[in-house]
Amino acid sequence: MPTNNSTIAKNTLYLYLRMLFMMGISLYTSRVVLDALGIEDYGIRDVVGGVVGMFGVLNASISTATSRYITFSLGKNDLSHTKKVFSNAVIIHFIIATMVLLLCETIGTWFLNHKLIIPERRLFAANCVFQISLLSLFMYILQVPYNALITAYEKMNVYAYISIFDAVAKLLIVYLLIIIPFDKLITYTALGLLVSLLDILIYQIYCRRNFVESRFSFSIDKALFKDMFQFAGWNFFGSIAWMLRDQGVNVVLNLFMGPAANAARGVAMQVSGAVQSLSNNFTMAVIPQITKNYASGAFYEMEILAYRGAKFSFLLLFFLAFPLMLNLDFILGLWLKEVPVYANIFIILILIDSMSNSLFSTPFITSLMATGKIRNYQICVSAIILCIVPTGYFVLKIGYDVATIFLVMIFFTTLSGFARYAFCVKQIGYQWTRLFQLVIIPLSLFVITSIPIPLLCKNFIFYQNNLSSFIFLCLIAMVCNTLSALYIGMTTHERKTIVQHALQKIRIKR
């Protein structure tokens, strides 16, 4: 199956419009929420939600399997098999949701009340947040097969529309949070649950009206059921490792610094999530094409598309992250009324980790998932990622600064990326020479040539934290990044394609 570039471009556009709208609302609402809740409650919300997320790893395992099997069936044009996959997935997700509920109500509740550092006066509120977040997670797990159908059919405009509704609803929640006289932490979480339930309802109604595969039938295909569970079982190693990387680090921060550190990380993750959504939109549009290319035997097209996805996800992430880093003090001061301690350095390190991870992330993960052979890959990569939390705990225990844990995360994340690509070479036939020729070397030269001029301007000319410095630094960074990306980071074919596409858009507007 040849790569459908027009579909990728159209879906990326839908997702970008979604991202821009959501980014603006997300950054505004997080500012108001932090101000309304205060640093302590904001930190409690972040770390308690993280405890629920730790058990959501079970869902992440099987949801990846669901997406892979549905997309693979569509790539084979096998409608009857897709129906079987969906029905089996619904049953599996109900089992997983029940398991998650039991684990959270036992181990999760114990950990929340006896291990996390939460002020006694806010323990009741923290437990309320935990139970509400757990219900939201339970419902989301049941929703995953429907989301997988939408992704497999590449209907990214649906994500865009529902995400806009979600963002507007959360903006309304922020307004209600200010005027409602009840406990603000509990109220905010409860209203968030209501919005999530509405999102889920809309997704299910859309799928039932547009995809015949979404008609559930209670019939288990034993062979398929076993195959999906085995796939999810090995994927569980990877999911639990990444869960510990994110939520485990959050818990370690809480153990050493309390809710204040969690608030700083929460702000950092809010910014990082907004920035990452830019590059994630492109890779999300590429994912179905990679799996369908594998299903149809177009392995060369699949490999080149994976390289292109990795390269452009990094470029898009850098385009937004670098100007943000240059102007971070100004932006945080403008954005937040009270900036949590460590928020600045946490944001920088988390963005660096995101850029490092983008080089070897979604396109290569999707490539390996498409093969269905993930046992050895998951064992190896998971073992590397699992080193982050104990190593981070150790370096903080012996007295290093709290930010050091993010340096540990960057190192092991990068190491796991190279290990992941090594399995792409072994199992699919990807080539190291192509990786370095098409991705690593061009992007390294791009970064080296993009940084010096904006950095010199920041240190010697526009060093004041004001609006004029912010505007000029952003313009300088944009010019340097664009020229470096076009003439150093991209191939001649990629540069011509982008320029022609941009000129075509300009003509259409005229």
C-alpha cells in the first residue's frame, strides 16, 4: 500500500487546528486552576492523578494491541475480521477495567493514605479526587476500542471537533471553579469527570453511526482472544516501564520535596504537553499508514515514512520548544501569578527529554507493533526504562539536586531509543546507515546551526524579560530554525515538497 500523503497532510491539518485551539485554552485554564487551587492542592491533584495513572498501565497495554489489530485488519481489507477484533477488544477492555478497579481500590488506596506526603487536612479531598479519577479511568478503558476505530479509519477531524468541545467545556469549568463555594479541588475533579463522560458518549455515538464494525456481539474468537492477550501481555512490560518513568518520577519527587515539587512538575508537564502536541499531531497522522504499509508488504515505503515521521516530529517540537526556552522566565511570569519553585528548570529538562524521545518514539514503536513480534523488544527496552526510578531515587538520596532525576531520565530514554531502533533493524530490516543519513546527522547539524545566533542575542542584546525582547528573540529563532531546517535538516526532495505545498496554499488563499 503506497503512502497516502494527501491523507496524512489533511489529518495533520485537522490535528494542528485542534492543537492550536487546545493549547491556548489549556495554558489559560492551567493558570487559573493553579491560582484557584493554590500550589498545595495543585500538587495534590497532580500526584493523586498519577497514582491512578500507574494502574492505567494495564489499559495502555491492551489498547495498543487493539489499535494494532484493528488497523492491521483494515490494511488487509478484512471487514469480518475487524468486527471480531472489535468485539473481542470490548470484552477484553471490560476485564481490564475491572482489574484496574480492584487494584486501585486496594493497593492504590493504601499507597495514597500511607506513603504519599499529603497534609492531614487535605487527605479527605485527596481521597475524593482519587475515587473520581478512578471512575474516569474506568470509563475511559471501556472507550478505547471506539477510539482505535477512529484512528484506524484516519478520521482525525473527529478528534479535532471533540477536542474543541472538550477544551471549551473545561474553560467553562474554570469559570465555575471561581464562583462555586464548595471545596475547589473536589469540585474541579468532579466537573472534569462530567466532561470526560460527555466526550466518551459522543465518541461512541459517532462510531455506532459510521462504522459497522462497532456493532458489538458477545462472541469470543478464542484464537484471536489469546493472540491479543499475548500481545498485550508482552506490551505490558513496556507500558509499566513508561508508567514508572512518568508517574514514578512524580512519586519520587513527592517523597523528597512534597506537593510543591509535584506542582512544579505539573506546570512543566502542562507546558511540555502543549508543545509535544505539535509534533504528536504529525506522528498520529502517520501511524495508520505505517501499519497499513506493513500489512500490504510495502516495507521500503514503511521505513522511509518512519524516518520522515521521526525527523519532522523532532523539527516541529524544536521549532516551538527552543523559542520557549529562550523566553521561559518572561512567559512564566506572564502566564502564572505564582510560579512554583523549580518550574523553570523542570520545563527545560522535560522538553529536552521530549525532543530526545521524539527521535526514536512513535514511528519506530508503530513499526515494531505492526510485526506482532514484540517480546524481546519489550523486555530489552523495558529493562532500560525501569532503571530510571531507582537510579533517580538513589541520586536524590545521596544529596544531588532534585532536578538531577530528569537528567537521569534523559540518559535512559535516549539509550532505550537506540535499543528500540536496533530491533527495527533486526526484525524488519531497517538500516543504520539510512537512520544516520536521513535523521541523526541532518538533525544534529540543524541543532548546531540553529542555536548560536539566538543564544548570543539572548545573552548580549535582548537579555531583558520584556515583550520587545520576547518578540525579537522569537523572530530571530524562527528565521534561524526555518533556514537551517530547509537547507540542512531536510533533503532536497523534502524541501521542494514543502515549498511547493506552501506556495500552493498561498495561491489558494489569494
